[in-house]
Amino acid sequence: MESPGVPYLLKVLSPDGTAVRRFHLAPGEHVVGTLTGLAVQLDEPGVSRRHASIQVLADGGAVVRDLDSKNGTFVAGRRVREAAISGFAMVAFGSAQAVLQPADPARTQVLLGSGEIPSVAAENEPENGLTTDGIHPLERLAETLEEVLPSLAEGLTTPHEAADELVHRWIAVLPLGRAEILRIGPAGETVVAAASTQDRLPRGVTRLDVEGPDGWKLRLRASDTAKLAVLRPLLRLVLASLAARSVLRRRADGARPPRLESPRTPEVTPPPGLGLEMSKLYRRAGKVARGDVPVLILGESGSGKEVLARWVHAGSRRAAGPFLAVNCAALPRELL
């Protein structure tokens, strides 16, 4: 029986970096461009009608070729006419940034719901009747863990911060109405982090509870939790990671000698009424506020840049000092 070859996965980032489109590429040639009907259609500025091709080799590896595009094709930051790839590589088609990497053949078959690997399937598009309400949540959940748990393990984020980041990501990528991470203690259940969709929960909402060590617990609400039951092993891994980091923090706090002065920056909550994406932005900014690094905030006029800047200042160690806003547009270049 002939081997189907090693498929590749192409992840294309949106221009603002907040979303990812995924294309599962089977062995063969796949053209990238803006033309309708291409294997990898990218309607983004800087991408030509037929921009480049990706040749996935049956025995492993891939070859990226530029098809005389206007803005060029880049591999690892270098403009190329043709480049061979084995393993993971950063690629760009004009201004469209992407990651090209080998995909697990067995996992690709499961995700696409087919006994054979199709030539290409883009996320959010049905393939053989399967939509993002099918088995796709397994891949989506795994990617959120890859993005959040390493920082938790390294101590760069606290368990509460990681829990908050996870539930907000899950609301965005999983078919959920609400996600909660809780701790069970002497006084009962305490909500550590929670996030809900802006829409009302549909009728017939069911609940999926997952319990972990040291009193950590996860509760998901959705219209159909049967499709989420396959996530239990990964969800228990999340709870175990949160519990392990909590134990390490308690031990570190117990071993640390008391300080005579321990000034703490007061907790500053984001303004009410923020949308999902803006709430994510404020949570990221809150992490930056606790450090000592320059911050550049970009946005259109009236988008709330100064409001965010004042909020970052209020959550920083400089909160007791003044916040000075300077309208640079009103100053001559020579004076600046």
C-alpha cells in the first residue's frame, strides 16, 4: 500500500495578529494567492493573484517557490525565488506572515474527518460536512495550552493570570457560552476566572465539570457538552498545571523572609463595557504595566489610546506620580 506522504500545516496570521487561518496541505503542489479557487486563497494587501506555490514532497519536506510576485516571497526573513524546507519555517507572502510546519498525519485525518488526507482544507470552512463545531475544538484547545502553559510553568505568569487568559481564549475559540475555573476550599467554591459570550446562552444549556488536584475545578457551559467531553484529558492537564504552580508559589512565599516594606500596586480593573478583543488587549497591557519597559500604543484617532495609556500608568509602580499627556501633533518638528 502506497504511503500517503507527510502533510504540512500552513498557519497564516491576520494583519493585526489576532487570528490565524490554518491550511492542511497534502503532498502535491498548492498555489498561494488572491484568486478565487486557489488552494491557499489570501485576500490580504501585498499578496499577488498567483503569488507563490508550496510543493509538499511525498517523502517529507516542502519547496516554496515565488511565482514572480510583486512584493516577494520570504523564508526565514530572506526573499527567495525557491527554498527547500524541512521542518518548521517562518514564511511570508508579501505582507502576509505565516508558519509552515509538518503536520501529524493521524491528527490531520481526525481533524478533517476523513479516511484520506484531502489536498487542502482551511479552518472555518466545512470539509466533508465537518465544521468548527465538530472535532476541531481539540486542536483549538491544544493551541491555547501551547500559548499559555509554558509561561505558567516558567513562573512568568501566576495561576490566576493564566486561568484568566485561558477562559477568555476558550470563549473565543470553543463553542461555549461560559467558562469558569474555580477553587474549592473550606468556604465552598470560589471563582478564580470566568468568561462568557456576549450573546445570551442558548436554551438547553448543559454543564461539563472537570475536577483537578488541590481543589481546582473547571466548569464549562454549552448547548452540547457531548462534543466537549473529548477535551477532558487536556482540561485535567490544565488544572494539574495550575495546582502545581500554586504549590510552588506557596512554598516560595513561605521560604521568602518577610520584607519591611512591601509596596504593592493596587489592582486596577479594566473599564466596563469592553468587547472581547479590547478586553484581551487590556489584560496584556496589565501584564506590561507591572514591568519596567517602554510601551507604544498604536491606533486610529478616537480608538482610546490615551485611555489605555492612563490605565497602564494607574496599574504601574509609577501610579503615585503624575501622568503627562503631550499632543505631539500640535508641536513643530523643529521644537520636538
